[in-house]
Amino acid sequence: MREGCALVTGAAGGIGAAIATGLAADGWPVGINYRSDAAGAEGVAERIEDAGGKATTLAGDLCANGTADALFEQLEGRYGPVLVLVNNAGMRADGLSPQLADDQWDQVLETNLSAAFRTTRRALRPMLKARFGRIINVASVVGMRANAGQANYAASKAGLIGFTKTVAVEVARRGVTVNAIAPGFVETKLTEGVGNGLVDAIPARRVGTPEEIAACARFLASEDASYVTGTTLTVDGGLSA
């Protein structure tokens, strides 16, 4: 295991919590970022520590100026450089395009895309110096497959996939990989109210679990994935096929 740590944004529950727990099980000290759910984040940290891992909670709204730098400085001071970054923080503000307000568009793009840009930019400094790094962006099949009522969410996730490819090409020679995971319908708080009638359209005939997404993140963060970069791993039970 390399000397360093992992940062998972939006990790107080759901997919983020499962990824943080999985990375900790693989030996990474983990920073658990959250915006408002302190109790959820503390619960994730406790579970990791009870299992013998290392974790610390990090409050911070990634849409606010300076938050990314502050989170990284806290982790660097405690565990060393952040060598695994998982951009998982996300939000929805659904509505048909003619009814979407400017703030609904702006908030979703800022949280889902711009925040990932800021954390990635900050993470690349120590990764390039170490000639090792893993950046994993949690996108969505909605970034590739239309879902009426989510124009803002789709735009943010499609943008995240394009961002992933470009940064991957820029840093590939320095041992840093950048990939995306595009989950389909996974049962979390973020997907409440979205999956009505969707299960019948999924070839696997079931929803996914956060742990199944976490398994993919653990692979992409590993040494075994050193030749995997610039790609999007779709995990959707065949929905996009």
C-alpha cells in the first residue's frame, strides 16, 4: 500500500459511504466528506474504525470557494497526500426543461460538475509529484441515456464524462488514471421517486446496490487498474444496452 490516503466526497450515505468503506477495507485511510449529514458521516467513520480501518470526517460544501483546498489540507496533515479521489457528491433538482429555474440548473451543475473540477485540480498536484493517482468520477447512465425531467442532471453527468476523458489524456504519462463510473438505478436517497416503473426496463430485473458500485471503484483505485484510464464503466444491469 502506498503512503497516502483517499478522499470520497458526499460519503455520508449511499454510494459514497459504500465506496469509503470499501477503500478503507483495502487499506486506504479515508476522508469522508459531507455537507450536512454529520451523523451519517460519523456512522460511516465508526464502521470503518470498528473494522480496523482509518477514517476521518470532513464537513464542507464543495460549492463554496476554498472548500476543496481546506479538505485536502486537513487530510494531508493527517494521512499524507490524497492519492485516491472519488468525486461522488451530487444532487438533483428535477423538472421538465420549460419549467426549470435558473437556480435549479446552476445548483446541479455546480455540485455535480464544477465541484469535481475543483477537487480534481487540487488532487492532481500531489498525484503528479508522486507519479501515482486514481481519480474516479461517479457519473450516471442519465449522462448517456435520456431521462425526461432531468435535463440539468443529465448535462452535469454528461459533462463529467467528457471531463474525465480529457483529464485522463492530459495526465496518463504520469501514472495517474482518471475514470468514471456510470451507475444505473441504485437504491439510495438520491434516487427516491425516480425508479417508478423503471425496474421492468432493466434487463437484470432488479435495482443495483451501493456495494456493487463500490466494488467497481475499488478496482479502479487498485494497482490492477493501472492501464485503465479515460473510460466510463457502466454499471446498470443492462439498462443502457
